[in-house]
Amino acid sequence: MSDDLAKKIMDVVIGGKIKEAKPLAEQALAAGMDPREIIFNYLSSAMATVGQKYETRQYFLPQVLMAAQTMYQVLDVVLPQLKVDTNAAQPGKVVLSVIEGDVHDIGKNIVKAMLTGAGLTIYDLGKDVPIKKIIEKAKAENAQIIATSTLMTPTLPGMKEIERQLAEENLKGKVKTIIGGGATSKEFADQIGTAWAPDAVESVKTISALLK
């Protein structure tokens, strides 16, 4: 039964069947499915598939956006039922944003859902966020982590600028950073001195490790 529901949830998200999302999520919870499993396994896998379809030109932006909106419908039902797992990560504060110049926030929103599930406090600044605003928010909230993403190569210098400004204010190390998104790579992260995660699931693991 739960395998059927899991497949249905993934199919609904991948297909962008927005009207079916909330009833199906409610059905899954009523059947005893673990909210964490729905988020970390099924929604994450579904959006990874959508991402692959986009990369291989089977999907275009409208389909990606419909899939994302469908995922949010499921999250609206599932997130409030999520019991915070204090073992999943050290309690911590994360400033999350898509870097200035980029408006692609699907990946960021998946990461936000997963970090929330891990019991962290998330300050989501949204997309196309100026560097100064990101750093000011981290200072104002005493956040331990700044997490930024981008899918666009021209915005990569903004990530480098965050590292420069943190160093200038003697915050590098006190505030740890992680980057992700299609335009980033481990090589680039190593070059500018930050952590990197290839996807949403790995980002949660990496941020948990950074907080320990």
C-alpha cells in the first residue's frame, strides 16, 4: 500500500498534477506514512527526476514550475506533521537564499523543507538576494551557516564575494558557508573556500556536519 502511495506521490509531482497533490498527501499521512520519508525520499526523488528531464530537454520551464507548485502542495500538508528529530542535526540557524542575479528557487525550496525537517531554524531570504543583505541577516540572527545557490554561471562571483566580505569582517569560520545549484561544483567551492553539496539531500548532511 505505502509503495503504491509513494509511487503515486512521485508521479503526481513529476507530472505536475497540482489538484491531486493535497488529497494524496492527506491519504499518505492517514495511511501512516512518515512525513520525513515523504519529503526526503519521494519529493526529493521526484524533483531530481524533474531536474533531469529539464536538463535533457524533455521538460521546459512551465513543466518544471508546475512540478514545483505540486511539490509545495504536498509540503503544505506534510510539513506541519513533521516531528522535529533532534538527532538529525545540531540545532542551528541557517540563512538561505538564491544569489543575486538568479531567480531559480526550486532547489532552494526543497533544501528549506529538508532543513526544516532536520529541526533547524531557517531564514529564507528568497531569490535574487544582494550579498550585503545575506551577510547582514547572518550577523543579525547570529546564524552559523550561510547557504546560497545558483543555476547561472554569471552569478558565481557573488558567492566568492560572500567569502571575501566574511573574511574582511573576521567572520569567516565563525559563519560557515555552503553553496549548491547547477552552476556550482566542488572545484569552484574549494577555490573560494566553502562547502558544496550536489543536491538537496547531501546539503542537509553537509550542513549537519558543519554544525557539529
